Amino acid sequence: MRVCKNCESKMVEGYKMKINTTTLFADMTIAKKGFSEKPTVAVCPICGEISLYIEKIDKVK
């Protein structure tokens, strides 16, 4: 369970971030040599704060 750093409410997890541009549709990826993951987003239903996080943290070196 993620807790909002802004208002300390329980955040709703499991969202994905999509980045829209005028010419194409792209996903956001966190990458480094040998590592590439799409972040998961948690959203606070009270204040709208978002939290980006990597679910498969064991791959981070």
C-alpha cells in the first residue's frame, strides 16, 4: 500500500502512464544499460498527487 506524501491518504495503485503527442502515442520507460521498465503509477484520490514506481525492483542494479 502506498501512502500519499502530500495528505497521507491511501493511494490507488496500478495505473500506467501514457504520453500523448500530436503525432504519435508513446509509453514512458525508465531505462539504463541492461534495464528497461515501464513505471507504474499510484494516484491519490483525495489531492491528486501521483507516485511513479517500478514494480520489479529486483532488476535495479
